[in-house]
Amino acid sequence: MKKVSLSDIARELGVSKTLVSLVLNGRGDEVGINKETQQRVVAMAEKMNYKPNLVARGLRLGASKTIGLVIPNIANPFFARIARVVEDEADKYGFRVMSVSSDEKPEKEISLIQVLLERQIDGLILATCLKGKEEIRSLKNDKIPFVLIDRHFPQVKTNYVVVDNRAGAFQVVDHLLRQGYRKIGLLKISPSHITPIRLRHQGYHDALKAHGIRYDKKLVKEIPFGSIDEVMEEALRELLQRPVNAEALFFLNNDLTVAGLNVIKKFGLRIPQDVAIVSFDDLQLFRLLYPPITAVAQPWREMGREAVRILMKEIEASRYPEEKEQIVLPPEIRIRKSSERF
């Protein structure tokens, strides 16, 4: 539902937006607006379920020197590292950070954003799990400074800082194919509408096509975000046994990779002799394991720094900038022994 604005109320009443603003900010008597008009404005605001833009009000009254950071899961090392960089970078500008986790639940994310706005934060950095674009467009329409990080909506003109997910997935699957692997299982997280997961899946598909290999749905498993450990064992059993017999596995994020490694150990399988492994996203753990795990490393430091830089520029602008910065950073493919061919 479209958020009701001061202009909407003014249009219904046939009065100016300034008059409506003065009344709803409690200044009607001060500037001499008659009681009947004030009552009409308040009644129309209630009828239209108007909710004030508390961020905009906070900016008019004086900046809170606080930004909000919405991420899917603070326990995930990738997002935890980004959160730390955002805190350190924001501190350089004299800003504090309020961090919250959506747990990949769109309804929860919408609620958290509203809570942050009510705290009169000066801007937002969002790793959004939203499926629709209306909430993002609403932030734009309300002229709230924000930057999307890790995830974005290509159809909506916003600030964002992301990694080239499609290219990273293509490169690591191309590596497996050049090693001689042909049956490559793909394990992706749901909800799968999230841009990075969708683009990584596309990169996997592109690499197969480039090598003349048919895409096989039987080699693709979707794991629910809230049930990774519970579902992973059955998914890998189906991929690694007949009739599928996957030779290699590509996990689309680090949570999936860790859960998958635990199951592979439980099955008593050797890496890469029995099955090769690659991961999108790298962890220090992956370098320390034996064999070490081949991974697509994301530039999380640069992502956090760029997101804060862009947000600060927007907050400090004299008026809401129409031009947006859209940064796509290259990933780094780190080849290790888990993807060697035996």
C-alpha cells in the first residue's frame, strides 16, 4: 500500500502542503490557522491513516548522528564482518550504528525498518530480503538516505554496493569443468528470489552452457534458510547416490558449505577423491581445513567502506540527490585442493 504523504492530505482538502505540515506539527495556533481548518486536517490525516516521516522530521530538527544497518543474519561471518566494517567507517564520520537482523523474513525486515525510522536515524544500509520493490520505492519517495548492500533490485534506481555474483559463480564452475567434473550438484538457499542467489544460480547455468553441458534439475537442491542442518543430509544423499551421482558440489553460501562439510564427514566421504567441493564465500576455516576449500571470496571490506561513504555523502547533501551510485565489485576465486581432480 502506498504511504500517505502530506501532499495527499493537502490535495484531498484543497489546501497547501505547508498548511497541513504546520497543523500536524502542532504549530497551527502559532501561525494563526483557524480551529475549524486544523480539525479538518487532523480528521483527514486520521481517515487516510497518515504516518509521519519521522526520519525527515529528525533531519529538520537536527541529525541523530545514527544510521541503521539491516542484515539477514548477524551470526553469518560474511554479514558480521560487513557490520564491523560499517561500524568502524561510520565512527570516522562521528556516527553510531544500530544493527538489526531480519532472519530472511520480509515481514520482520519491514517492521525493523519502521522501528529504525521511528528512532529518527539519519540513513539506512540494507542487505534486504524483500521480494517486492514497493518498500524500497517508498524509501526513495520519502527521500530517506539509504544504500543497498550485497542485494539490490536492478529495476529500481538506488544506491547499491554488490559483488559480481554471476561472474564469480561462472568462474568457479568453469574451474570445476576444466578439471574434468561434469555432474556438478548445486545447493542454494531459499528464499531463492534474493538477487545474489539468483545470479549465482545463473552463473552456474552459464558455465554449463559454455561447456556444452545440459542443465539438469536433479542436480539442484534448494535448502530453506531456517532448516539448513535438518535438510542438508537428505539433499546430499540424493545428490551423491544413484541415479544422480554428483561428482562435485557447489554451495552458494558459507552456511550451506559448513553444513555440507559436516554431512560429507558423517558419510565418510573423502574430498576431493569421492566428491569435489567449492563454496561461494570464503571463511578463514576453509583455509585451515584439510583439504582446504576452493571458494569465491567477496570483497567485504570494500563493500562496507563504499556503502558508508555513499550513505554519508547522501546524508550530508543539501538536498536529496537524484543521481545514485551503483558499484559492482569483482570477486576473487581462490583455488585450493578441494576441487582438484582425482
